[in-house]
Amino acid sequence: MSSDQSSVSSGSASDDAASQAESARATARKQLERAATELDLDRNAVERLRHPAKIQEVNVPVERDDGSVDVFTGYRAQHDSVRGPYKGGLRYSPHVTKEECVGLSMWMTWKCALMDLPFGGAKGGVRVNPKELSTDENERLTRRFAHELRNVIGPMQDIPAPDMGTDSQTMAWIMDAYSMENGETEPGVVTGKPEVIGGSPGRAAAPGRSVAIITREALDHYDQSLDSASIAIQGFGSVGGHAARLLDEWGASIVAISDVNGAVFDPSGLPVHEIPLHEDEPEAVAGFDGPTVSELSNEELLELDVDVVIPAAIGNVLTERNAGEVQADLIVEGANGPTTSVADGIFREREIPVIPDILANAGGVTVSYFEWLQDINRRSWSHERVNDELETEMLGAWDHVRSEVEERDVSWRTGAYVVALSRVAEAHRHRGLWP
Ligand code: GLU
């Protein structure tokens, strides 16, 4: 199985990150408080937004291939739906917790609002290592999980998508299970499906495409040309892999990439088109060799002396332990929540700009929105149209955030939160509190 958000989904880097991690919910709440202060936001609005509206917790029994039964715990956290149906990924990972789903669902609310999509925020997942499931076991788990969530998901209610450890096949099974139970084919219940059953062209590459677009714009903002930029990318999945290839096509030099087994580094630039993406051949990065290629750890990659570092694998990799050692001039967050709040403070002090996840990787949910539109209208778009509209949406969001950053003299994260939060808070103000 490939993964939507990560090709570094298990092993030492993630175990380490999980053991000393600040929970995603804690990080998300601190970021909310910071932006609320900047916006001088009403205390009551902040109080509502600190909590998810609903968390569905389910125990999913799965028959293993040997006939035994294991039970896995799954969640769907629905944070806020003031702007539209809940939207966000489902991840399969041994590190999934309720707190993580809540934090990630808050980020989805801000991400959708920042992109001005008519969606709220949700996130869910199952606490399971998908590498330890056969394809049949994975299918049984997914179909039963979809069944357990049947009352909380739906095309106008909550629309899941791929995330870490899940992919288009996972979405196809969920779509099928939901459709079978409802008695009608309902492609709009999930996004990130295979194209033949209502998926959108360009969806799989979209998170990486948006990371590449935002990196290009950020370099331009800091008067640096893409041609002379050296870039290190952690992760070679749907975010890191596609970002690496596009940035390479646009002239940048990708000097380091990594997967769960480690990183490869070539100061003269890696031939990223020759290295298989995680979705085509998992874990092919660390074995890649060449005359000037050397091996590094995932941690060392983040500390390389490059122009841009893009953490595009898992959360909590930039922490108080290594934030002082980062030598890049710019950080673009490809993964969700790669920077803890303490590390964020260190980067602010060190004046290293951090372009936040809710902007940089928002291409994924933006093309999910295009997919949902195609599904509910029963009309497909061309790949070219998807990419053109994604480019327009990303540039629009970038311009909004940049004006806030310049006008308020705040970090890129706070600027992005100000745009997102003001839209969510205004929607709440208009709709009011019922009863
Ligand atoms: N999992 C992706 C994200 O974190 C996409 C979510 C979606 O498309 O709904 O943004």
C-alpha cells in the first residue's frame, strides 16, 4: 500500500517522534491561541473552536487470514462544520490516537477555510500497522470500519480521503461499502478514489504539487531563484515525491530525499525522476546509489546546509532537540504538523521562515474539493483543468497570507491562521449559537 501523506510512516524516526511528541491537539490549540490573540478574537469563539464537535470511537473486529480475530480501535474526529460538510483524511498507523485525530481535524478546519473551500474539518484513522495486514485483511478492516462510521460520513455530512497508510484502494472499498449499504452508488462519500470510479485526475500528485508551487512562490518572495536553490525533502510519498519531481523539473536541485529506511544525499543534485515514488515501489530511496551519493539518517537530512528543507513525511520531526541545528534558510511544511510549538518559537527567534502545512500541502484537499464537485455533478474534468484551477487557488491563498504577513508583521503560520480563523469565526458569528 502506498500512503498519501508519508513514505516515512514507521521505524525509528516515527517511534522516536511519537515517544517525545507534543500531541497534535496540544500543538493545534497553542497555534489557535496565538492567532486568536493576533486577531483579538472573541473568547467565546475561541472556546468553541478549541473542541471538536464530535468524536466517533469504534472497535473494529477483523478476521485474520489464519481464522483468528483481532480488534483494532478507530476514530473519526469532526471538529467544525460551520462552513460545510466535514472533510479530511483517514490514516492507518500504529500511532493513531484520539488526541492526534482531534489536532489533525482542527488543522483541516483551518486548511479548508484558508483555501475558501465549503468544508469543515475532520480526521480519523485506525490504530494499526498496515504493513502487518495482508490485502484481504486490509479490505476486511476497511469495509468494517466504513460500516462502523456509516452514520457519521456521507457526501453532505463528512467526506474522508487518503492520508498516511491509506490510498485510493482504501477509498474505493469505503465508497463501495457505503454505496452497498445505501443501495445506490455514491462516489461523493470519499475523495482520492481511483479515476474509473469517480476519482479526479491530478488528485494523487496534488499535495506535492501545492508544496512545489508554494516553495516556488516563497523563494521568489525572498528574492531567490528556483534555479540556484538546493532543497532537501524528507519523505518520498505523495507529498515529498511529487514535490521533488516538480521542483526538479522547474530547475531546483534536489540534493536529499528520504524514506523510512534513511536518506540519500548528493550535493550535485539527485536524479529524482529515476528513483521510484513510494506509491510505485515502497522503500526504494535508501538503496539508491550513485558515484557522488552518500547515505544519511532522516534526522541528518533536516540539518543539511541547504536553501530549503521540506519535512514531508510525518509529524513532530522538528522539535526543541533539533530546531537549533537546522541550517536551511526556509522551511516548507509538506507533512501535517511537522513542527512542534517550541521548535516554531526557536525558528521565529532564529528568523527562519516556516511556511505552514495548512497552506503548503493544501493542494490535496483542494483537488479533493474538485473531485467532490465532479462526483456530485456527475461530470469529469480534464487533468489540465484540475492543474490550472489548483494553481489559481494556491496563488490566491498565497497572496492572502502574504498580505497578512506583511501588514501585521507576523509569522507565515500566524498569517495563514489569521486568514482561516477570521473566515471560520465570521461564519460562526453569522450563524449564531443554537439554541
Ligand atoms: N489527508 C489530506 C490532508 O491532510 C487530504 C484531506 C482531504 O483531501 O480531505 O490534507
